[in-house]
Amino acid sequence: MRNKLKILLVDDSKVFWMYLRKAFEESDVKAEITGALNMTSGISLIKNKPFDCIILDYMLPDGNGFLILQEMRASGIKTPVIVLTGHGDEQVAVTMMKAGANDYIPKSQISPGRLSQSIRSVIYSHLMEEHVKQVEKELKESKEFFESIVKTAKALIVGLDLKGFVSLFNYHCEEVTGWKKEDAIGKEWIPNFIPAKSRQQAEDTFKKFIDGNEGFEHESPILTIEGKERFIDWNYSTLQDSHGNLSLVLGIGVDVTDRKMMEEALRESEQRFRVIFEGAALGIALADNKGHILESNTEFQKMLGYCNEELRKMVFTDFTHPDDVLIDSGLHKELMAGERNHFHIEKRYIRKDGELLWASLTVSLVRDTNGNPKFAIVMVKNITEGKKAEESLRRRLSYEKLIANVSYIAASAEDIKDFLYDSLQRIGQTLDTSRILFWEYASDTDIYSNSYEWVDAGVPSQPGECQRIPSSTVPWFDAMMKKNEIINYSDTEIIPSIQEKELLHSLGVKSILAIPLYVNKTYHGFISFYQTQKYRVWPDEDIDILKTIVQIIAGTIERKGTENALRLSEDRYRSIFEGSKDTIYIVSKDGSFIEVNPAGLELIGYTMDELKLMNETQVYVDPSKRSAYVQEMQTKGFVKDYPVELKKKNGQTIYGLLSATAKKEQNGQVQFQGILRDITESKKAEEALREAHAQIKQLLASISSILIGVSSNELVNQWNTAAEKSFGITAGEVLGKSFLKCGIQWDWGKVVKHLDISKEKNLPVQMDDLRYTRPDGKDGLLRLHINLIEDTAGRQWGYVLLGTDITEQKRIESQLALSQKMESIGQLAAGIAHEINTPMQYIGDNTRFFKDTFRDILDMLEKYKDILIKTEGGIVPVELIEEMKVMEKKLDLEYLTEETPRAIEQSLEGIDRVRKLILAMKDFSHPGRSEKSLSDINKAIESTVTISRNEWKYVADLETILDPGLPLVFCAIDQINQAVLNMIVNAAQAIKEIVKEGPAQKGKITIETSYSKPFIEITIRDTGKGIPQSIIHKIFDPFFTTKEVGKGTGQGLTISHDIIVNKHKGTIEVYSEVGKGTVFVIKLPVHSEEDKKQVL
């Protein structure tokens, strides 16, 4: 069974029916013909059954074909109609064509070829007609949408033709200028709407814009109908017609007149203020709402040692002492919130030369007419000398207090660990050092380990780098300590031992003080005091204090050693719970508080009794956030450093990092046990850091590309806004840190390799398609430029990396490639539909055949059953046997026995054909194979041949000679599919021109693959008309075609050339002889140099 077109023949001659059936059998159109002998039956069939085409005789017994056409059109039936006419009936044919017929054939001219051509033509024309109507509808809707946007936009939209006359003038233009749209249209723009003083410039700009055909922004005045000027910020662009020619200049503008007037008033106010500002004896500065310095007077600059230009790039927190930032920020927030009009404090600044400056600070706020903060006036008085005297007294008292506190906690401490942590913290905070390490010495293994550590805020902890250090690696240090000698170096560069110097440098130590520790006259280790931020000279007074404290620590260790060892096991959990500076808590799954440690109660501000009456959601800033946390716990069973925002009892917000685990109790209830680390101060510090770098960020923000500056010692010194957005890493997180550890998720091996090449060759280096991970976790692509920075002597000072995110560009290229592929599939759609529809038709026919046959067989089986029952009785009626014979004869069992297996085999064959075609379509059009991978070229060719079958099967036979030993090729297989398809279609079209011009015989297309290391070859031969030598060198040029207008775009071979040569580093050779055919030889490298790099 085969899929057939459904054709209705309305003709009163059965002889002609037989003739027409014979003509169909000889043509390539497979049809299922339904006949009607008169007009009445023909109209009934047309109205009640669907047909692909109607063949209609004009003269009928009860009417004529014209009446049938009229009835069809009145009923809205659009089935294509072919009219049959007798000799000399040309006028009838013309009348029928005007009435709606699609074609006519004189009966004397009917042939298989003429019949096939006419049916194909009318069906195709009908389908195209319906498609054009749909396109026209969509075009109308698009036009109406554009007109609604122009009408309602709150911006001026003006369209000018190439001579400068107004052709588009929206409603907002009417509001601003006072001109009516109908009056403005057709007016010349510059003489009527531009002030005289600006017209020459406007004419020059318009001409330059027309010549350059590029969009630009421009601010210029226009005239209202009353002659008043309004300043407009314009954005100009151009529109092109369907031929790509410039047709319209489109201007979209915003009225900025009010803003310009405000700017002028501000300049006048600034002049009056300047006289007072520069004449003041105090240091005065102006700052915006976020603390950025807008202006400063000479006295303020002298106090801090910065010039005005340097200060304008800074915020007050840049030179405010870190300990004063918090209170200063709090007062500033109250000032901005309107809770006070001014404030006065004493605070510390850090001068440019590093010296400390004490200042008496008065800050007043200036507001605008709406009461909103405009800027702050900061007045500063230098009180450094008085503060130095106060500091000397405070220092002496703090040392006495430190000894008293350490002595007190030594006497009252229950646990030596808490004592040591507390003592180290008090020492570090009192003596203002960066890091304190408590080193214990194990005499049995001769190894040092850092048992306790205290680090100042902002200083990284490094306990893992200070464990199990053999004394042999620090021999000088070991000898000095065991001789009970103090080590005191303000600069670690001058330490006499290289080994110790390298260790201290790895820890970032600039200055060191180490005091040996003896417990019960036995060497126990030492305590070291590090400075990592600056060089420090330890005065004797400080060293004496520390020696006294070390002796107190040694005595406490000796006294508490045995006691703590006995209690360690039973008190371990409680000591951690009660003594932790972090919040430790236990809650039920539904949020009921079970236990919270003192640090947590102090942090949150509630008592335990109060919390037991509350739910955990009540301490969340956003209660809905807890459900996300619970979901995470249920999914993973734990969270680590999970960010939360909680609120204290007094309403203040706490920022924390939560690490917790889910635990199931014996009663089956689930509890969450966790530790909350308060990072509120860190958050504030991050905010201060962001403000400190705001000026630099504003400068770098103007650069759309990623910019990273790295010094000669590999530390990051520039990190612009584009880098922050692209990598999700703030400048505060990386500035001053090692570039190689900055946290960018990209191929560091590739980056470092190109850095080395750039440094070695002293040349800029470009990296394309560098993969990296975006902040949202998705992959992206960068184009990265590495440029060395040198001074005039040729010394390298570092380097700058400029990067551009080309992910979207690559995505668009991929979409364009997919669009080209889908366009090809669209061109093949009709053929593919035919290839699927043909087997599906005879599968359906066979199924109906099985259905009808099975019903008859069932009836016969019932009769056989009756015979069997009656046989058991001993006598079978002769009438029943005769009835069975009649049924067998009617059923024609011999025919069924012969036809049924054939129908089953035919149906299975059809299903397999559809399956293979669908798989071929999937392989060809799969959108996810744009990246290169090892691919089977033979399989790709087979798929492409299958889906393009309808393009070549009517004009050519296609033979494939595929090398079974062909290796897998590293390529983008969907691009290769596209290239091969273009070649096949090109070959079929070339053959079609010869078949059309000459005898009706098919041509031949041959596709052959072979392997000649290091290339595979794809040879495509056709027996088409050939390519003249005069134009063969142009065939790969864009839009070059020898076909008639509308028969080709000239892009097929261009796209194939780009895929093979540019994207895969292969070659295409072409050999052709007019009248004999053309041969294309494609050579693809199995692995190009670029591909090998990707594999590595």
C-alpha cells in the first residue's frame, strides 16, 4: 500500500475515467481517484469529503463545471481545481479560470507528465496562497503595535527624511513644542525647529550623520511654536528600507530644560560660597551623603597632607582611624535621617604620611528645598598635641590594668584554654599587635606547634601553616629560646638566619617579638608577637610588661595543668557551649527554641525564658527566609556558612553565617544544632571598604571591559566594576591580595601560560574563548588581553588584563547557525512531510484492510464453532456445510492468505522508513552540538542524504561510497551537516536545470569519503550543467548566484566555505566542466592544532 493524493474526478464519461487512471499510473503522482458522473453527486462529494485536488469537466448531464465552482466558492471550499476542456473550448477555460479554477488542460493534451505537473503546481500554489495571507496578517499587527508605541511614548520621537523634512511627529512632541502633528509633518526641521545660533551646527551634524549612518547622542535646543527654547537630549539612529538603503533618520529625545536651569543656579551659589570657604581658619570640606569629598580648603589639605585632587577621589573613611569609623558612621546616618541637624565629636584621622591626627570635628547638613540631604559641611580643628598627652597617661594605666586583668583571670580561670585565649586577646587588644601565637614544644618529638592564636580584626588566621614544625627547620630560633633569650626584630629582613626569615615571610610577618616560656623550670615553648601591617619597634616598657605576663601565664599553666586535664572530658561540650564567642543553639524543626548559649542570648538580646515562648521565625528579619533554610536542612542534612539576617530584641539587624546539622532524637523529633557567627562588623567593614573605593570605582565603571591591574609582585591593585560584575568578586575582596589566589573561576593553567609568554616575549597577548564561571554559576566566555606595564627604562612594573565577555556574541552566533539550519529544514519541510506521509498512508490502508478482514474471519470462525458443536451430536446439516462454502468463497481465503503477509511486511517496512527519517532529522537539526567533539562523518552524511531525499530524488539518483575505516573527526557536526546539505541541494539544482532542458532522464550525485592522514576527504560529484571557468572563482562569494531572481540567495556555498575553511581549518577544491558536471572535494583535518589544545 502506498500513500496517495485524494483526487475527485467529475466527468460523465467512464471511458475517460479509465483513460485518466491509466495516465495517473504512468505519471509519478500516486493518486486515489474518486469519480462522480454528474454535477449533483460531484457537489455532494466535495461538501462531505476532503480532497487534495478536483479535476472537473465543464460539460455535465445535469449542469456544468462553472456551477460547481460557484457552489464551492459560496461554501468557502478552497480545494484546487483543474478544468478539463474539449478542443476549441479555450474561452470556456478562461471563464472557469476567472471563476476560481487553478489550471486547465485540454483533453487532447493529457499526458502523465502534463497531469503530474499541473497537480503539483495547483496544490503548491494553494499552500503558498494560504501562507502569504498569514504573513500579511502578522505584518499588519506588527505595524499597528509600532504605531501605538510611537503615540504613547513619553519621549519626543521625530522622523526626518534624507532631506531633513519631518515625516514622524509623536504626541509628546506636540506637548513640548506646541506644534500640531498635522502642521509639523512636511516642515523642514532645522529652519523651523532649531534656534538660529544652532542651525549651522545642526546642519553639519545632520550631514555627517547621513554620511556616516551611525547612531549617536546629542544635546541641543529646539524652538517651541512660541519661539521659546527647550533643551533636548537626543539619541539618533537610522532606519533602512527592504533593500538596505537609508530611508529615515529617527530621533528620540528627552526634555532636559529644567535640569539646565537648576545647573545655572547652582553655579551662582557656588561662587558666593567659595569666598567664605577659602577664607576660613579651620579645615573645611564638603561631602556628599555617602561621605565622598566634594571639595576641601587649603587648611584641611595641610592637616591631612593630601592635595585637593587626591581628596576628591576619597571618602572620609579612607583616612579615618578604623576604630572611629563605626561611631562616625552612626552619627552620619542619624544626620542623614533627620534625627539631628549637626553633630560634634573628637576622632582620629590618618595623614598621608601615616601620622595620626586628632581632630575636633563638627558636621552640619545642608538640605534642598524639599528637605532632602544635599551635602555636609565638615569643619575640623587639629587637637593632636593635647591627645598625645592624654594617650601617654592612658597607655600607662592600660598596662597596669592589663597585668591586673591577666592576674585576675589567672586566679579565677577554670580552664587553661579559656585563660590563654582570654589573655592573648587582652594582650593583643591592649598592645595593638597583629597576631599572637602560643607555641608549645614537644620534647619527645622535638616539634613545635601553634596551640593558641589570636589575630586582630582583618588579619587572616593561619593555624594550619604553623603546625608540627621540626626544630631542625628553625635551628637559630630553637637555640635562642632554649637559652631563654628574647628575640626582638623591628624588621624581619635583618634576622641572621635564612630559614627563620623565609618562614616569617611566608606568614607575612614584618616585625617580631618572641619571649621564651618556662613551666616549672622546663622549656615549654614561647609566645611570639607579630606585626603584619607595619614595622614596629617594641620599647623596653612593653617588653617588661610582656615578660611579666608570660611569667603569670607560665605559673597558671603549671597550676592548672593537672586540674584541667581531669575536667577536660566532662566539661568539653559545656565549655564550648558556654564560653564560645559565637552563638550556639538548638531548635526544633518547627522553630521552638530548646537551648541557646550566653553569647547567643547576649547577641540577640533575649533571655532564655523569653525565647522559649517564641518561634525562631520571630528573630528573622524576613520570617519567610526560614522556610528556605529548613528546606536546605531537609535536603542535605546540614548547612555551612549559610547567610542569615536576624533582628535583636531592640530591632537592630544582625548579619550572620550559620553552620548547622539536623539530628534525630530518640523520640523521633528532628532538632537543628548550629553555630551562628556574627559577621555584622565584617559587613560594616565591607561597606566602609566599598565607600573607600567608590571614587575609583566610578572612574573604572566607565570602562565597559573587565580591567584588572597587577603589580610586579603579583598583587592586585586595580579591579573595576566590570570585573566585579563578571566574576562576582568585589574589589575589596581582592585588592592587595595575590592575583593567582583571587578566586576567579577560569582556566588558570591557560592564563598563567599566556602570562609567561607575554613576560618572556615582552609582547601583548590575546586569549580567545577563555571559559570562566559567572556569579550565577553559569559558564561564560572571555576574550582576554594581557598588556605589560613598563617604565621608561624598560623595567616591568606589572601588567593589566583587559577582558570582554563574548558569551552573548557566541550565543548569537550559535542562534544564527541554528537559524540557518532551521531555514534549511524549512526548505525541506514539504519533502520531509511527503516522505513521512507516503508510508503512513499505506500503513493506514493496510490497518483498515486488517480491520475489515478480521470482522469477516470472526463470522466464519463462529460458523466453524457451530459445525464443531453439531459434529459432537453426530450429524452435520448439509445446509450448514453449503453455507460455509458460500462464506469461504465470499471471503476469498486464497486471496487473504496471499495478501495478508504482504500487507504486514509492507506496514513494517513503512514504520521503519518513518523511524529512520525521524532519526535522521534529529541528528541533522539537534541544537546542542555547536561545540566541537569527536564525530562520525559517515553517519552525518547518511542523515543529511535521508532528510534531503525529496530535493534530489525526482531529478537524480544518489549513491554513497563511504569508507568504513573513516576515523572520528574533531568537529562541530551540526555545521558539517549544514555544509553537506548545501552541497547536495546545489548539485540537485544543477542537475535539475539539465533535466528540465533536455530529455526526461535523471542525473546522478555521488558522495564518497576516504581517509588520507591527516585529513579525511568528502567528494561530492554531480552530472549537472557545470560551472564556466569564467565565474568558478566567484562561487564562494557572498550572494553570488547564477540562478534566476527568487531561485536562490547565493549563500549556500558561502556558508559551506565558511564552515569548512574558517571554522574547521579545512579546504574546499572545485573541479567543473560545462555540460559534464562538477566535483567538490572537502578536506577536514582529523585534529587541527586548535582542536588538540581543546582536547588537552
